[in-house]
Amino acid sequence: MNGILSNKVSAQSLVDALAERIEAAIMSGDLQPGSKISEQALAASLGVSRGPLREAIRRLEGRKLLQRTPNIGVRVASLSPSDLYEVLQVREALEGMACGLAAQHMTDDELEALSELLDQHQQQKSVQEGTGYYQESKDFDFHFRIVKGSRNARLVQMLCEDLYYLLRVYRYKSSTKPGRAKQALREHKDIVAALMRRDPVEAERKMRLHISNARQYVEEQMREAAARQEVAPPVRKPKAGAAWTGKSKAAVQSRR
């Protein structure tokens, strides 16, 4: 057999797929910040052995999406409100600077490709419906391309390596706020227009405004989440003699 099907699937490709699946679950909120990861349960859910899963988990630890604590285990990374506020402040300043540099250093072909990328993003059903604005990582990410286009190695390290994956989580969360996805796309187009005019001052201003708006949405979501926790009703214990559910009865029978 020739062609694609003649190439054996390597263990590494399974690790890649698992890392991408878990990362997507973190991005979408299926795995919430702070939630504990059970290797056994996750391996069973995904239908894989624990070896490749452990390697995928280690990879996500390197991306700072998962955190391992001795004698406790692995949890989805989370930032306190104060930590997140500081990180987003840093991001606003650094990405603004990167965008100003990109206006001077990105080639015409790179800017044309960036504009085409936004055309692809506009076709997303979630963007059109205003329910979210998901960007794949690296070269499919609008912000990643601009930072790379700054041609500044220090900015690339800080924004595309150290903070990149964790910030993507909060960027996506901000886009799920009603009305934010379409607004974010418009802001992206304004940034591209400034880049194409080769106006570094306006490009930096547009990027900083864009990130400031996203930060406000994230902060609002965190306040709402904190408020929901404060008003959450207490968990009621079942009354003595209450009727069993089928699930609880089956659980008791299984212990006999």
C-alpha cells in the first residue's frame, strides 16, 4: 500500500493528539481552572493507555496549562484575579510594542496573509453567531503572527512562549461574552489597517485598545463568577428514610 496509509502512526503523533484534545478542553472550559486531573479517568474517557497520556500532560505542564503539586497531583492552571490583572497589564504593554514594531518590519506578503487569516476567522460559525472567537495556536493565531512580525526575539520569547498558552485560555474566555467576538474581529481588522499603512504609533494604539477591551471583559467575567459562588445555595443532605435513586441503589448493590 502506497501513500499516506503506508506511513505507520507513531506514538508521538498520539501524544500530539492528546495534548491538543486536552488543551482544547481547557480552552473551552470543559476543564475548568483549578480542576484536578485524574490520569486513570482521563485515559478511560479518551480510550488510550496512560503512557502517552502522561507524556501529553507533561507537555501541557511545560506550556503552563497544567500544574503539578507534589503529593497532590495535577490540576488545570489558574490565576488569581490579582495575578491575571497584572499579566494582562503586561500583555497590553508588550503586545502594543510588538504591533508598533510589526508595522515597520512585517513584509507586504505577511500583512496580506494576516488579512486573509481574518477572512478565515470571519467564516467561523461561532464568530458569526457571537458566541466565541476561537483561534488555533501558533501560525493560525492573529496575535502570534504579529508578535513574530515584530522581529524582536525578547518579545517573541515572552509573548509566544512564556505567557502564550495560558493567555490563550483567557483570551478565548473573553470572546464568549455576548457581543465580544464580533467586536474583537472588528478590532483585529482595525489593527491590520494600521499595519498596512505602516503607521507604528496607530498600530500600537489599536492593539493596546483591543487588549484593554478584552481585559475588561475577562475582569467582568471573573467578578460574575465570584458573585455566583457567593450566592450558591448550600448543599442539602438527604433526609433519613428518603427514597433511593436508581443510581445510589446500584452503587450500594455493587458494594455487596
